[in-house]
Amino acid sequence: MADLEGTKASHEYYVDEPFANNRPFYVKGANDLDWGMKKRLANIFDEKSGNTVMFAFDHGYFMGSVSGLERLDLIIPKLLPNIDVLMGTRGALRTCVPVAGKKGVALRVTSGSSMLDDDLSHEVLAVDIEEVIRLNTDVMAVQTFIGADGQLSSLDNLSRAVNLGMKYSIPTMGVVAVGKQMERTPRFFKLATRILAELGANIIKTYYCEEFEEVAAACPVPLVVAGGQKLPEPEALKLAYNAISQGARGVDMGRNIFQSQYPVQMSAAIRKIVHEGFTDREAYAWYEEEIRKG
């Protein structure tokens, strides 16, 4: 057992200090990766802002038809100009996503649950690496359940994806799941994001919380903040602004885009925050003006 004598009890996150190992490559934690990994990460994170707008539409893999995503073939093309990365399943990519547009691809590679299950935490690595390569994937998305019954198997899924990704120069994104029985506290997110980074995830998709600047500082790879449930537009934009201003390198506003009454304008307003430095109020004023223009 480790000798704890003299161990410092308090934490120091140095939230005002930028990540040190970020030159010459600008993506956090990726400075010493090989060229192929960096090229794919550069397809995800904008070189100028260092950030990304991700659009998840993979909800159907366990929820079926979701309000706002009934017709992927119609909604996705409208949003492409404002999106950097499309996060979906192989079925949706092949059937509904135009190949033109030069967008990054985050491929959902785990599955096995549905809304009919009592416990969503038992998933498997469902997509083999040859399929990942065929789809020209920029990052593999692996659902992880820290603190749930399926924690061991989900972390095994992540580790196997990381091993395969390192072999073929394809990054892995650990997606922090928050179930009904799982806490949503700064302590939990500090724990979960750090575990996934330590296991080799190159990007982590997580949730915004109190003390988020400490969560971001303690994680040595980029965090992308999920929007979660549909919020009123001003609140969703405030969430995006708070996340970016406190250290996130991107947002994934799935429901807050596709369930908005004006999804195209909403996606553009989010882009203003992520890439152009708009505040949430400035972005919402822009959003309202675009709606008035018709």
C-alpha cells in the first residue's frame, strides 16, 4: 500500500495555466502522436480556434425514431455548413449523409442496449476496425459507464478500441454516460474524464458541471461538452458559452439543434460561440435577427 505520510490533501488544478505540451501541434494531448492521428484530429478541431462543433444524431441506435430525427436524410444536409463533425452510426452514415462536404466523422462503434432495457450500461464493441477504416472514420466513439454495473465491460470496450486505433492511427473518443442512478457532480466528472484519458482516449465527450474549469484542467485531452436534453435556446447557448469559456474544446448540441424550431439558425449561433468568440447573448441576438430575416 502506498505510504500516505506527507501527502498533500488539497488539489491544485492551475486553471489559469495553459496546457504545457501543446507545441507544435495544437490539439491538447496529441503533440507526440503520429502523423495519421494528428491528421484525423485536425479534421475534427479547427486549426484557428482549436475548437469543434459536433452534431450527434446517433440517438436512434438505442432509442429508435427520435423527435427531430425522423428524417435524417432531410435534416443533416441543411446543417452541414455549420457543423465540423458528424457523430452517427454506420447505418445512418451510409444511408443519409452526403459524402461531399469534407466533414469529420465520429463513428459510434458500441451498441447492445435499447430503451427497453432496465440497464443501458452493457454494450459491446460492435464495429470491427476494417469497417471503421472503410468509412474513413476520424474518431471512434465508445460509450463508457463509470460507476455503473457495466463499468468493466465498457472500459474493456474503450481499451480495445484504443489499442486498435493506435495500430491504425485512428483516434478514440470516450463518451461519458450518465445514467439514472449515476451522480452528476464535479467529483464524478473529474473522475470519469481522467480515467478515460488515462486509458488512452484522445477526446472525451462529457457534460458541463460546476467547477468545469477544474474538470478541463485536470484532463490531458480535449473535452467536448454534450448538450443533453433539449433546453430553451438562450439556455443552450449559455451552456455552450460557459463550456467553451471554461476550457472545453467543443460542444455537441444534438437535441438542442435538431429539436429546435429553427435548427439551421441554432447550429449557426452555436458556431458563432465556438469559433468566433461570441458570448451567449450576442449569439442569441444574432439568432433572433436571422429568424426575423426569414
